[in-house]
Amino acid sequence: MNKLFGILIIILLTGCAEQRIIDDLALMNAVGFDLTENESNPLKYTATFPIITKDGNYDRKTIIVDGKSSKDAREKVRFKTNFKLESGQLRVSLFGQKLAKQGMLPYLNSLVRDSSIGTRLKLALAEDEASEVLLLQIKNEGQNATYLEQFLTKLNRENFRVNYNIYQFLRDYYDDGIDPILPVFKVEKNNIAFNGIGLFHEDKLVEILKPSEARYLYLFREEMQKGVFVEQIDVGEEGMASIMLNYELNNHRIEVHTTRKKASIYIELIGDVVEYTGKEDVSDPKIQKKIEKIITKKINQEGKELILKLQKLQVDPLGINRYVRNKMTYKEWKALNQYQAYQDMNINVEANVILNSSGKWK
């Protein structure tokens, strides 16, 4: 009897389920958020989704509307397509620079409240407008959303680890000992190119680091494990030479002095020389020692310059304040003006570079 009752319930529930025909759905795969000059509709919302044309070809459709909020704009998008809008396949959410400077939290909250949006949603910034990036037609690349998603996955795989995932970004936002960062893309010669890292103070974009500056930021973040180091180094009488290392981060630790006025970032890189344009024989152990000292000095000096810049901007993407917080009671932490204390700290870089090999050739 119980079995019959169970089967009956299953049949009834199956009959109540909403049927969704894939050809009738607009499966949004990317959305963009920008600001408008219109006070009554301050948000420019760009939605893009794949379609099959009447000729049977795979294409995409992009709709741009202005709205009072993201949900208001999404409703307007709904009235501009004959397909049923679905957010479950959303892969990338892109934010224009002007909007990001005003604060992203209201738009992120709107996204996470949508139960159909999962952890696969990645975040990124557009150097100018998000709509410009999403509207670009890249020859033979298909969907811009897929292109951006693969680009972000590639950066993560190459250990340019930043908070691409919406929940990772919010984790760093709500953790009061670290600030989030996001990758920045721009339109360049009919292509979408990575162009640095956006630094945030809470949920507001403060500055964009160019890729040349951002490489030190990757080095000093604790989740970094390996990467590529490309630099111009001064090798003395020989002048400048280019060097490229594939490295592994053998050691990384951040120590805060008991006075909480001084901190040190210790890193040890073990690298293989992939390219060296100097005239000296880089396979010679003496030359390797010389280059190790040059690179170590360069990382210490330029790393210090970057940290001073971060302190001046009052952004803490390295999470120095998490180590400060661990040195005090909760009451002391809450009474502390953490960004002012962070700005006043003396933070040094103590790097150690070891060349493991000079490559396969010699």
C-alpha cells in the first residue's frame, strides 16, 4: 500500500514539473553592468545568450537596456526577446570601471540571491565599459562569454590567482583582514585582452595595476604556488638583459612584529631559466649566483615599491591585516583603525631566489 502511494505521489509530482524546451530558452551566459548618465535609470545592463539562426547556424544575441536596478533591467530584457530568460548558465559577470568605482556590492547581492546562479559564475572588470567587451565580435571565437570564461580559467591555471569566483570575491570582502582583487580586460585591436588587476577597498575599485606591476602582487599572495617571472635585469658591464624563469614558490610566510608596526614577507623562489639574452654563460654556477643576487635585489626593491603603493591607496590584497588581527584580541581589533595602522606599517620583502637549472640546452 505504501509503495503504491509513493508511486502515485511521484507520478503526480512529475506531472506538475514545468516543462522547458531548450529551443525556447534564452540561456544567458554573460551579463555586463555599467553606469548611465540617466538619473532615473542609472544602470546599463547587457545580457548575451546563444541562439540558433533560421539557417541553422550558431550565433549569439546581445540585448542592452537601462534600468533602475539589475532586476529592473533584467525584466526589461525579458520584454525584448521571444525566448524565456534563464540565468542558470551564467558564466561571466563583467563590471565597467566607473560602476566598480562606486561599489559592486548591490549588484553582487542581486546575483547571489538568484538560486539558479552557482559557484561557476566568474567576475571580471572591463577597463572601460562592460558592454563594449560583450558586444565585440571576435572573428572565429564564437561566444564572448565562453572566451572570457576560458581566459579566466587559463589565468587561474597559470597561477595568476585572483578572486574570479563570485563567492571568493565576497569571502574576501566580508573578511575584514584582506581586500578582493579582480582581473581587468580591455578591447584591443578587435580582440579582448587581459590588462591588469583591479584593486579594491572593500567593494570599490581604487586602482588598476598594469600586468608589469601585478606580477609582484602574485608573488606575494599566499596562494601562489608557481608562475613565470620575466624581467629586464642590469648585469653590470654587459648592460641590460632579459631573463625568463619558470619558478615554484618554495616558501611563503608573512610575519608581523609584536609591536604590529613592522611586517615582513618572506618568499623563496626556485626557478629554471627559460630565456636569457645576456652574453654570459648562464650555465656557469658563478654566473647563476650573480643572477640570483640581481633578481633577489630587484624583487626586494620593486616589491617594496608596490607595497608602499598599496599602503598609500589603503588597499590590502595581500591580507597583511589578517596577520595583525591574529596578534590581538577581538576587542582590540575592533577598536583599531586597521587601514590607518596598515598604512603606517613598515612592510619589507625578504626574497631568496635560487636558480635550479639553466634549461635543457646546456
